[in-house]
Amino acid sequence: MTFFRKGPFDFTSKIIWDRQDYVFPYEKEEQTFSKDGFVFESSMSFELEKIFGLAYEEKLPLNQLDVEKYRNFRKKSERKKAQRKKELSDKNAGGLIGEFPSSDNYYKSQDISIKKDSYKHSQMFIFNHYYLTDQNYKGSQKFLNQISSSEGAFDHVDFLKTKKYLNTQLSPSTSLPKENTLEVQWNHSVIRKSVKDYQPFRDGRSLRDNFNFREVAYLNISQGIDFTVTDERLLNRLTRLYVNGGTTFEETGTTLSFSEYYFFSESFKGHKFNLDVGQRVLSGNVSFGWEQNTVNGLEPVRNLKASFSLSPVDVWNFSGEFKWNLQEKVNELSLYQVTYKPHNNCWRLIWGYKDDQSSKKFLFNFLVNFNDNSFTSLSDL
């Protein structure tokens, strides 16, 4: 829900109802269990922009580009022409019946197209607040006791959405706790605006859609403050620091990106660093990455990553992701996905298969675009 949107300022809020239901057909007693709660998310942001240059296309006659250079070119051409004419006359005295017309006027009248690009630097300041209500539990006490421990949960869906168990879940990861947290983001983006090639025979082409917009570089910084922590020391109240950035080399189709998670807490100190290099190939792209995790001064865990995404036709996309642990020499992740994307861009279907160290499972996801340029999952199985 949008409460306020005017100029560079924006204020939105939403409520998420989080509920899970379980059925245990082989249990003799208490064969069902359910848990639910609400997450309130509020966001306030404002944006500052600075535009450098003007994107346009200008056509100039050749002789107007550099007057002095054009004059020297004319003099040199006339000398060569006179010398060549004299050589022909000496070889074929009386044999010349004519000469080719001069090409100077042709080249002089030609127009040369000059394109100029403009750049926009955008800074966005975002303040997000997350608040989690108390969860309601109903059903099997045996299952409640099981998922009350981090070892008893099968995946992130099973975790109880309470502070005690969120700490257990989030300590080694990169997510923000949602019980009562303020997140501050400072995002930077550099966008290049360039003129498209003129296409007079394309309907509506000359009236709109005349420019290309590409993000050439970005840098995002995110920091959270956990209000549920009563420790007076600020460092112990800070959540992870998240920094990510990257750039794109349009000429070669190469992307370079990095991300860094840093943890301040005295009980959990560490960082997680990622470096990725991507390359555009044919109808898709491939990327290779390096990941290093360091926790409480222990020996770092290093992983190699690889991924690909191919779209032989517009509506189908085939992708995969792999992660290899260099210390253990084991494959930690293999993920294969097929995505169907209709031309109307209203919904998407995703089928996949995931194999990691904890489980092997088939995936299915149905996503809907609710007219906000983002897709929301309705299944995520």
C-alpha cells in the first residue's frame, strides 16, 4: 500500500501473513500442526539525481567537421589529381578523350551522424522497518518441540518466527531478522542514455522508444539495527553490513560484480565475500565466481561457483547453478531450472531440480506480475 508518493519521496507499507500447515498421517495422536503470524514492512525513500551531458544525434556535412583539415585534404587531392592527369597526358599524348567526374562534391555533400551519450548518477536513501508479531501455534506438541531446535527443522520454512530461533537461523547467514529491525540503505547507480538507430519503417518508432538505457555501474550499502537487542554496545545491536557493486563492459558483454557481508557481533564475527565474472554468449550468459566465508577467526571456507542462463527462444529460459567446496572437495549445490515466460509478461512458471548436501528435491514455482514490475511467488514449492 502506497501512502505517499510525491517527487523524490516515497512511503509504502505492506502486511504479510505467514502461515504453514502440516499433516502427519502416520501419527496416532495430533496428526496436524499449524503456525502463523504477521510481518509488517514499512519503507520510506527519497532519491537524488544528477545528469551529465545530453543524449542526442546530430548530422553534419563532412566539410563542416574540421575546416582546416578539409582544406588540406582538398589541396592534397587537387595536387594528386593534377599530377595524375599530367602523367596520363605524357603517356598518351593526344589519346585522352575525357576524364571521370570529380568525386569531391559527392563526399563534400555527405552527412556524418554524430551520437552523444548522457549519464545519470542516482542516489537513493531507503529506510525499511520490519516488525514481526507473535506467532500462533496449534496442533502437535511433539512437532513443536522438534522445530524449537535448529537441528529439528528441515528448512527455513520450518523455523519458528521468534527472536530466539531466528538468531539460531540467521547467525551464519545473510538475512535480516524481522522481529523489530530498521534497515538503512544507500544505493548508487550510474545509467547511460544513448540514441537508438533510426528505423523509419517501424510503426511508432519515431514517436517514442528512441533511447537505450543501460546501467553501467552500481554500488549498494545496507545496514540493519536490531531493536530487540538490549545490549548497550552499538556493535552488538548491528546486523550484518551488506555491500555489493558491479560494472558492465558493453563492448565485450562482460560483467564484473562483488558482494561482502560483514558481521559485527562479538559472539559472531566474520565476513562472506563473493566475486563474479559474467560473459554474454549467443542467446544467454555464463558466469564464474569465487566465494570465501570466514567465521570467528577459523580457517576460511572457499567455494567455486558457476552458472548459466540460455534463452534459445523468447518464452523459454534454461538455467543452472553449481557450487564446489575446495576444502571438502564436494559439490555443495546443483540447481537446474526451466522457466516459461509468456509474451504478455503477466506470469511465469518455473520447474527445477535441486541437489545439495541436505536434500534432493524437485521445484515448482508460479509467479504473477501485479503491475509493479516485479514477480510475486504464489507457490514456491
